[in-house]
Amino acid sequence: MDDLDQLEAQSIYILREAYRKLKPLAMLWSLGKDSNVMVWLARKAFLGRVPFPVMHVDTGKKFPEMYRFRDEYTRKWELELLLGDCPPVEEIDPTLPPAARSAARKTAGLATMIEKYKLEGVIAGIRRDEQATRAKERVFSPRGSSHKWDVRNQPPEFWDQYATPHEEGVHIRVHPLLSWREIDIWRYIEREGIPLVDLYFSKNGKRYRSLGDQDITSPIESDASTVAEVITELQTTRTSERAGRAMDHESEDAFERLRVAGYL
Amino acid sequence: MSNDILRQDAATPIVIVGHVDHGKSTLIGRLLHDTDNLPEGRVAQIIESSRKRGLKVEWSFLLDSLQIERDQGVTVDSTRIPFLLGNRQFVIVDAPGHRQFLRNMITGAADAEAAVLVVDAAEGAQEQTRRHAMLLRLIGIRHVIVLMNKVDLLDYDEQKIAASEQAVAALLKQLDIEPSLFIPASAREGDNIASRSPQMAWYKGPTLTEALALVPSPAGRADLPLRLPVQDVYRFDSKRVVAGRIERGRVTVGDTLVIGTHGTTARVASIESWHTAPQISAVAGQSVAITLEPDVIPDRGDLLHRPEEAPIRTARIRSRLFWLRQEPLRVGESFRLRLATAEHQVTVASIDSVVRLDDLTEHASDHVPPEGFAEITLAASESILFDAFTPGTTDGRGVLVDRHQRIVGGAPLIGPADIASGTKAIHPTDSTVSLWDRAQARGHRGGVFWMTGLPGAGKSTIARAAESRLFGQKIDVSVLDGDTLRAGLCADLGFSEADRTENVRRAAAVARILAETGQVVLVALISPRAADRELARQVVGEGFHEIFVDADQATCEARDPKGLYQAARAGRITGFTGIDAPYDTPASPDLHLPTGTGSVGEVADRLAAYVADSVVLAEGTRRRS
């Protein structure tokens, strides 16, 4: 087994644990590259189907290409899609910096969906190498009734034994891609032929490396117009993946505050 | 694109451990920086974070990504960061050094291939150095590199450094850890991290990066005997598939496999997959889905293996323990033992030894302290299949979970415990006479009425009186009492907590056998521990009733039918329940029988009525008139 086989096998194991232990369970589908890989891994784990709903928490500010992609692949992959809205930015904690406030809308939208569907498990496609606080995450990360991430008091997690919910109102965030790196995601996309929204590929010398809301995400300079070219580019790049995501850079702890409050 | 971009070896996880303030985070910052593994802008961020707090460049801020960590200058939780050295992928795991974050240290370290143990050369090994070294042994990390840090404080002096090394080597030797290397280094100055130190021309060994490159890749587990724990069973379309990860060995279509403890066998009919080339064989590490012929239905936790390669099978297990709960562990506590995908109810039958951390020696103790290490015996109500813990495999990786589903300890399983029926091949055969057949023939079901209470509360007396009443109603009934058991079946047992647990387990096992033949069994046993009675309930299963024979201690002591209270008061007996050993009052017994007032006859009538009510079949369902 090479490294991608091992990452794939581990993610399948995690998804099967989640499906067995957490009910009801849903997977977040942000339409980005990581969550497409995650849907693909679920189809591998469950032999061609996704036996739980996928959720799109819609900020209403995604790129039109993303909405088209969502509708096309919901049909092609036979997904059960749950849609949720986000509250207007005026309802969000005004002490957060502006872009983080915008991102926090998604946290609020997600919280509404978790309560609406009484979810015990939410599968999310975050990775450790994206952001330093995500590097401290657990594969199964319990969230209390206020959905807060109790970062000072995470449960032990070792030998593939994961936390299970122990009381009413606790849900578990499941992170099957935690050990994948950005370049692994792209190599797996290449190997498996996983479809992506074409914003990731260069047009007029620019492409998106990470996709968020239109108003707080910027493209990077790049000529990479195929998956293979993106991989080659990533082998030499020195900038971080989320450099184009404004919310990460407004203050030292902006991202941590978002995450503690329930952001992904 | 060239093939080598798509095909790479998996990353090797390396954990950095050591006492708080011996320089782990600084080492990692230095390592990432000197090997060019930091993204652009990260160094500038760190300089800014350091400046804001009035510090020089603080490399630990790279990993201490949480606000609390930077403000308080401590690592709270483990971080894992990918790290590239030449073409080889590593994951560097930064583990917290504070004792209170031990659970986070283990979370980070448990799957590492190798460890770098960082020791302040000037200060030498400290409490967490010993604790971490102990843990490396318990979680099975064999490849250990010792980094003697801060040697600039010893003026890079060869003799002083050698003396400090020897002390650490002696400590590790006690734990059977043979370090692959000692590297004299200064993480802050960069000596012997990614480049050779000009200050220590006398040192001819590898730098840290050279040493990491020499860490062996994980050994393959494909050639070991097959272990496939069932993770789940799906029914998709019309097909039933058994899902699980192959922990070791390989599965090939056509193989005959034994399924769990039942001993049923089935043939592997196919290996199912989606968007993958058809497979006829799969190896360790793969998450597979197989179909079986005949189409038997295994349970989650059943271990699939070849008939001639059976694992250990026992209900009493000797285990090491690293204890993570904030309160001590005591004998008699019950847990769920998670083992791969299986879960078993277990009780701590004895604490065999506890490690004293200041000198790493083993001692007898009646408890395991918070964050302590021990060897214990676990008693289960059913046979457990497992392989002894072996580094480099996933064998014997037990984890203890409390009733709130919290992970409270790691239990590397060593093997069967002494009194166990152990490795003897046992092949129970199911009776062809069903319980229902028996019940109909007799007019009543079997059942176990577990009578617990203080010595002198009247358990045996009432049991005998009720026995004669029930017999008069044509109910097949027998009494198992403590003294009878101890005279024969349990003659080898004393009154230690472990022996009391074993006494209860045997009584429960015999009662179960009798009940399965359709008998009503009245067990009269002090069974002072709630955990032991819970074990009895587990052993017996359906048809277990807890009866609390309740008289206060003064009454019991006044009765003292066997003169035992008098002997205990005189100090001639120790460990006597009610005098110098505790009695856990049943919280919610199925029947509460106060015996302080009323005659023996009245109490026995109540018990007999309760028993008859529980076991006698309604008119019309009986075959016998």
C-alpha cells in the first residue's frame, strides 16, 4: 500500500465508525475539493452509495459555478441533499473582525441545521495542515450543547478508539481527512478522476486555491489549468493554502475564536 | 506526470516528548525552520507574536497555536505537522510535557514509529522524562532517539555531557528501552539539529535530521496470521457485506474463516469494492468489505481468523495499564474494554503491581494513582479473543471506557491470568433441549435469586426456609451458599478483593448452569461489592434478580450466629465485611427484604412468593397438569 492507499483506508475506517456509532449522521458538502474527496471516500466505504444526507450550509454568497456543480452532482451521485440558510451578518458577534464575522454566519447556519435534524454526527472535511488550530483537532471531536469546541479539554484519542456522545445535546464532529495534506487531496483527485468546480483551474493567469464566500476569498496568480499542473505547482509553492482567505489573517486569534465558537 | 508523484510511501510519524521546558517546541521550530519546511510568512508571524509579548524569537509559537498556549508559554494539546526530509515524508508530533495534559501526550504519541526524547542535559531526567519514557514503552514505541538538549549550558563539554547521558541511559535501561542514539544538541542555537555543530568537533554521530532519515519504515504486517475484526455488517441491495479493516495478515477469496467466539466457520465468497479494480486478495491496513458463504451474520467485534491460527481466548486477562482518570483506580471497578471494534464488560479483579515513578520500581498497592502505571487483572463475564500486545502491530490494544463513555485508560493486554481457563481449547456445545421446552415440562422457568447482605443478616436461613416452601409448590429449587462454596468449589480462594471477585464469578457461573437446566437457584452470598454483583448479573444474564437481605449491623452483630463478629472485633479475622471491609448497599435491588423485624417464616414467605411469581408459568401455557 502506498501513502494514498493508507490515507484512503484510514478515512474509510473513520467513515464506517461514524456511520455505525452516530445517528442521525450527515456530511458537510461545501462543494470544495476536500468535501468532494470526502463524498468520494464515502462512496468507497459504502460501495457506491452515501447512506446518509449531505448538507450544504449556504451563505448565499458562493460562486455561481458552485451552485451549478452542486445541482449536477447531487443528481449524478444520487445524494440526499439538505440545504440550510445562514442568518444576516447583522446578527453576528460585532466584536469579530469583518471577514471573520462573515464566516461566522456559516457557524450559525450550521448550528441551526444540527438542531433542526437533531444530528449526533457531522462529518467535516478539515485537514491539520490547513491551519494551526486545526492541527490540534481530534478525529472525533465532541461539541457540547452550545456547539463550542472545548480546546483545553479534549478527550484522549488513541489506538483508533474514538469519543462517543455521552449525553443529550452533545454532537460529534467527525474529521476523516484530518491526516491528508493539500497535495494528497490533489494527487487523490488525479488518481481517482474526481470532478471539481473549474474555479480551481487557471483562467487569465489566476485560479482559486481555496474556495469560500465570494467577497472574502481571493484568487492566486497561477497558470495551473489541470490537476497535474496544480500538483506540480504545489510541490514548489511556499505560500499557505488559506492565504487567500481573509478571515484567517485579520488578527492573531481570529481563526481560533471562530473555531471555538463552532466554526469548522 | 511522473509515477513517483502518485506513488509514495506513507508518512512516518515521529513524536517529540520530554519534560516541560526541556525544549520540545523550540526543537520543532528549529527543525522546521532549518530544513525549509515552513510556509512563507510563518516566520514573520512568529516574530510578530513574540514581539507583542516582549520575547525574542519564540519558536514554540509555531506549534503553540492556541492563544492560551502562547500567553502561558505551555503546550496544552498535541500538534501534528507534516515534514519533508529529502523525499521522505514525516509527521512531527509535538506532545505536551505537563502532567495534567498526559491524555493529550498519548493522543499524539500512540501511533508514532519513533520518538525523540528531549532531555535538558544540564537538568537531567525529571518526573515527566520518566513518565514519558514509561509511556513510550507501554504504547510500544521501540525506536527512541535521545536528544541531550541545551548542551551550550554545559559549555559543549564532552565529559559533562557524557555523565548526563549515562544517567539517562541507566533510567531507560530499567524500562527495557535501548535508545538508538544520544545526540548532544542545542535546539535554540541549532547545534546538531539540521547541521553539524562547530562547537562539538568531538561528536562524530549523526545530527538529528540524519538520525530521522535512519528511522526504519513500519514493518509489513501482511505475512502474520490474519486478524479481521468485524466493524459493521451492511445489507445493500440484496447482498450482505461484512466490513472491517484487516489488522494483520491477508484475506483471499475462498479462505475459510472462523467467526468470533462461536466457532462458526464460513468461506470468503468475494471482496466487494467500488471504483477499484476487482480484488481476490487484500492485506493488512486495507478497509475491506467481504461476502461470506454460507451467508452467516457476524456481529460487530467478532474477530475473523483462520481455524489453525486462533488467538488467545480467556475470561481473565493480565494487562498493563496507563491510567488517565483524575481519581485513583481501585479493585472491583467495572469498565467496558474496547479492543479493536469489540467491547466487553470487565471488572478489575486485582491490582498486581503499581510503578513508583521516582525510581520506576514496582510495588504492591490497593490503588492506581491518577496518571499512574500498573499491572492489573481484568475479569470478564465471557471469553475474550485477543493477541498479546506487540509493538509494531495493533495486537492487544485494550482501552478502558467508563459508563459515561469516557476513555479512562490504556490497557496493553499481556496474556491470560493465572486462574484462567485460558488457552485450553473449549468448545461449548449448545443443548438441543431449549429453555422453553424445559420450562413447559416443569411448569416454571429457571432463575437466579442473588441474596446479598451483611454477615448475620439471615441470607442462608431465609434461603433454606424459602427453599422448602418452593419445593412444596413443586418448584425445582436449590441453594448455593457462601460457606458451601468455599468448602469445595472455591476452597483455593481467600478473602482478598481479587479472590472475592473470583468467588462471586464462580458462584454466578454455577448458578447460571443450574438455571439453564431449568432450576431456581437461591444464592446466599455476602457479595459486598456492587461491582461484583454487577459482574454476577453479567455472568447470569437473563433471569437474574438481586435480593437485598437487609438488617442493620447492630442487629447482625447481636445475632452473630457463627461467632464471626466477635472474632473480627477481637482482631482474629481481618477483612470482615461490616467491621473492616466495606459493604456497598444495593442501590435498587429487585426485592428488598428487611429482616430486622418479623419472623423468619414471614420473610421466607415473602421471598417464596416473589420467586414463584417470577418463575411460574401462567395456567394454559403449561404442558404438565
